[in-house]
Amino acid sequence: MVPSMAKNKTVFVCSDCGSDYGKWQGQCNDCGAWNTLKQLSIGEAGRGGNRSGSRSTARVGYAGEVSRLSVLSEVATAETPRIPSCMGELDRVLGGGMVPGSVILISGNPGAGKSTLLLQVLCRAAGQLKALYVTGEESLAQIAMRGRRLGLPMDHVQAMAETSVERIIDTWREVGPGLCVIDSIQSMYSESADSAPGSVTQVRESAALLIREAKASNAVLILVGHVTKDGSLAGPRVLEHMIDTFIMFDGESDARFRTLRSSKNRYGAVNEVGIFAMTERGLVEVSNPSAIFLSRDQQVPPGSIVMVAWEGTRPLLLEVQALVDESLMGNPRRVSVGFEASRLSMLLAVLHRHGGLQVGDQDVFVNAVGGFRLTETSSDLALLLAIVSSFRNIALPKELICYGEVGLGGEIRPVPNGQERLREAAKHGFKRAIVPRGNAPRKPIPGIEVVGVTSLREALDAVAV
């Protein structure tokens, strides 16, 4: 009798959201994207598998131990030891350091400094654990030249230029690294997948093999991922579900500052932000970003105001700029840099209805100074005050600061951590603050006058614009 052989099951996976279908179709039903379904072959065990094992038969898990049933309340919850990356801003985003056996995915625009950052981390962490750098896009000479230019200690860092996942895993088992960097996952390929490197099948299969090896050896694995033109992660979105931490490295190649922001972290918070400055000696941590972002001239122009944002566990002072100019076209432009464009349109409608200011025939440009990207709603009040200041050509006081969320009814809503924001503003010498009345302190804060407002009209009257 001919033994049953393994079958290959063919599915079609959406490269944007990871949804799979039994047959090809033009549009993904889950995310609505067109022409994103890619063919993927999956090995399927035969139906006549061996079932003769006893009921106590166990399976081998990622850590190499036998997996058995456990009562959840009896599972030990000891704190997992973390490995410091020797870069405080990166440790802040990771939640206190790197966890053994974790998989970290770092993505960002070309030229943002991903390879520079990881080379710095490897060279500094190599003194406490074995480090392996695998490159599939650069030669070893290029990496060595970068390390010498930055003055990094590279004596304990082992590197290899390889794209085959099977050969990488063989070397991994010989070296036994505690920290491994794969640059990048899109350049890797597995011999078990019949497709070109960078395809959905190869990225998914290569990542699965590398993640399994990292879990089995209890090592930290850092994957570098490419981004598409719109700034999202290239390749299958299911890669985000396979890893433990996903970090976006924001910043243009010609900008001085870079930001690290995590959108997924199984070992810490996801709202932390790390800030670096790109110098000739590599990436340098910015421990006090408020002082850098507030380097303003003595004469403040109209359309400029400072707000207090809250990023992770710390306040951050940022300058908000707006420019309102008469439009020469039939369709006025709305350009937003660092803010959500849809929210800007909503705030302009609120300004018209509840602030009595019509800017429908004006071009409106808003910008967060320093290339920072704001995601919270506490910037609403600062945006509107800057727009009104530019439209009426009236400069706001340099010692003025504000924050607050603006509702569709023109009300000013309180935001979290109001007291900490005011103390940060007072520490940097600001004398007056326009804040939601719900954030007004019960006891005066030395050095700063706090004006609590409940509506947009009260805020405009408070600054006399």
C-alpha cells in the first residue's frame, strides 16, 4: 500500500492585512485593498496521520521544553530580566530593555538611520552578550567602514553577509548569540518556499523560521523591515502579529532629529517615544527634547504658539506654527505636517461655526516644528489659536502656552496629565497658560498664571485675538 504523502495547500494572502482566501479575487474583503492577494503554498499533513500516541504525549515548544497543560493561577509570574541596550531612549520605547527570547521589528524610511542605530546597539551590548549582525543588503566592508567612522568598538561583534535563512540558522547554532540583527527581512529567502525574496511567501516563511530559532535559543532577535511609499510596513501585515514589538523609526534623511515610536509591545507600553539627534558620530540621545524644540527667536511672528504634548510618560513642549494666506485657486489648500489632515478640516469647521472666523477662501498650512508627529487631541486648541493669530496677523505672547481638546460644539475638553504639563511649562519659564477648566489646578503653580476656559470663544477672548 502506498503511504500517504504530504499535500500542498494553496491559499491567497492579502499583503496588506494578512487575510487569506481559498481562491484569488481582485479585492480583499477585509481591508478593501485591490490586487493585494498573493499565492502562498502551505504544507498540509496527510489525513491518515499516526494517532496511536497516548493521552500524555507532549509536544516540544519553542523553548525546547516539553509543553504540558498547566493551571493558569499556578504559573510563575516572576519579572523577566531585561538586557539594557545601552541607549536610554531605546530602552524607554522597549519598556525598560530587551527581553530574552523576544522578537523586535524596526521599520522606517530609507536613510532614517536604522542600520546606524542597530550597529551602535550591537557594539555597545556586545560586552555583555554575544552579538551577531546578518546583512543581506550591504557588504561587510560597508558595515566596518560605518563602524570605524562612528568610532564604535567592533571587537566582539560577529557579522556575516548572507540571505539564506537555513545557512543563517546553521551559523546561529554554532555561534550561540544572545542578540541577533537581521538587516533586512525582505532580503532573506528560505529554500522551502518557492518564490522570490521579498514576496509574501518568502517574508512570512523566513520570519517564521528565524522567530522559531530565537524562541528556542532564548535570544533577542531584531528584524529590519522596509516601508512602502505611504510609510506603512512593506510585505505581509501578518508579520506584525508574529513579532513581540513593532517600532517605527520616523525621520527624513535630511532632518536632524529622529523619533522611535512603538505601535505594539508585549513587554511594555505602546505610547512611549524615543528621540535621537543624527550627528557625525551617529545617533545621540536627546534627554531633554523640550529645550531643543523651543529654540525660538526673541521676536515671535504671528501664527506661532507653544503647546504641551504628552508622549508616553513625559511631557513635551512643541512649537505649533500656522500660515493663513489668501488662496489664488478655486479650491483652497489644507496642508498639515505633523498633524492629522482630517482633524484640521474638522477644526476649521468648528472655528467657523463657534469662533466666527471664516477661512474657507484661505490656504491654511500648519506645522509641528522639529518634524515631530502628534497623535493626541491636546493640540486642538494650539492649532486654532495659531490659525487665528496668523489670519489676523497678531503675534501671541512668547510666554504663553496652551493645550486642550476642542469638541464639535466648540467646547474645550480636559486632557490627561494636566498638572504635569503645567509644571513642565513653568520649569521652562512660561508665565501664562490657556487650558481647559477641568485641567486648572486647585492650588496655584508657582511662576505661571493658569486661565481655565470652557469654550473656544473664551479662549479667543483670553488671548485677545
